[in-house]
Amino acid sequence: MQIRVDYLTTTSGPTLTLNVENWFSNGWLPYLCPQQSQIMHVNCYRLVLNLIIQYVFFYGLARLAEVCLLFFLLFICSNAPFYIRTNVVRTSFVMVGGFTLPAIAAERACATLWVSTYERNRRTYISWLLVPIVNLISVFFAILYITGVWNISYFLCIICVANLAALFIFLSCARFSVRFYLKSISYVSASARGNYSLSTRFQNIQNIRIHKIMRKLFFTSFTLNILLAIVFFLATSFNRSLLSRLNYEFFNIIIAM
């Protein structure tokens, strides 16, 4: 497959477009690390990229190491501390999937707070702050779970409540942003007169479309996270190990996709 990566300059800053042409000569790094997408802001992309890198690359390595250490633990030598550390690493990567959507909701709250200037001034420091916070929280909860300080039910309740709150924040911010852009279109149309900017109006219309698309996408993701947490909680509460295991593997597959 051949893809050409082009950067365009619009009123909202650099935008990434993907065209079918010469994938290898232009490289794959700009595709993985876009400066700004037509669908998501660069801060949203950075949070999603953090989830992808940790889960796709590091989670598989941690799980392989866990299997190897378990083999050595059972058949060769007793080295339980290394097995526990590896399990902590693997579990923390799984928990990143439960806290990424709340982090995106926090980023969207910041975008709503600075809605009038957020596209011109991207404020990338927001994602640089949210990424380590999500990772540290995930590692902290993984340590509490592996060491037996907290039961799995506590984490499921926390993830469920966090995602419900994030869903409310995300939908509220999306609604406010759409109203803001609608008012901007009306204001520009009524007041610009001679120096009316078609590009500004077009950009506002595109922003409205993008927010509506993101609202549907993230509503589905939030709902799936919450349903998985509820099913897993019920399975563990009634000691249905097979159901909880199937739900756990289904959660892994969803994140991988």
C-alpha cells in the first residue's frame, strides 16, 4: 500500500491529509504522529497514541515475559518477585485502556474552556501532562491490585464511575462547542459584510461536523467501557470465572482493534 502524507495550512493550523501515493518514500512516522488531524486535535491523538503504543507494543512483550517467568517459576526455579513485577507492568497497560477516555474528556474540557483560541493555539502541554498522569494512575492501581490491597471490584467501580463522569463531561463540552460554532457562523454572516471570510465560515462548519462525528464515536466507546466493567463486576461477584475471563479477553481484543 502506498500513501502520501500532505500537510495543509488552514485557519485551525496544520492539517493532515492522506493520499494514495508513495508510502515508503515519504515514510511512516508522520502518519503515526500527525500534528493535527481533521477528526481529532493533536492532544487527543497523543492520548490515543499513548494507548496504542503501550498496548500494542509493550503489552505483548510484558505478557510474553510473564509466560516465560511463569514457566521458570513452575519448572525451573522459584523467582516470584520477577513474576509479580511483570504482572504489575502488564496489568498497568490494561488499566491505561480504562482511563484513556476520561483523559480525553479532560482534554475536551480544556478545549471548551479555550474554545475561541484552542485551534490557533494548540496548547500541546495539556496532552504532555495528561499522558504521564494516566500512566502513573494505571501503575498505581496495578500495584494495589497485584499486591492484594484492593479487590478487583474497587477498580471496576472506579473505572465505571470515571467513564460515566467523562461521558457527561464529553457530551456537555461537545454540545457547548457546537453551539459556539453555530453562533460564530451567524455572527460572521451578519457582521462581516464587506470583509466576509468564506474560509472562516467553512472552517466553523467543518468543526461542527467533526464534533458530531466525535460525539458518536466516543459515546460508543464510553458505553462499551462501562458495559464491560459492569459485566466483569457481575462475573467476579458471582464467581463466574469463565465469564470474567471471556470478558477480560474481549476487553483486550477491543483495545487491540
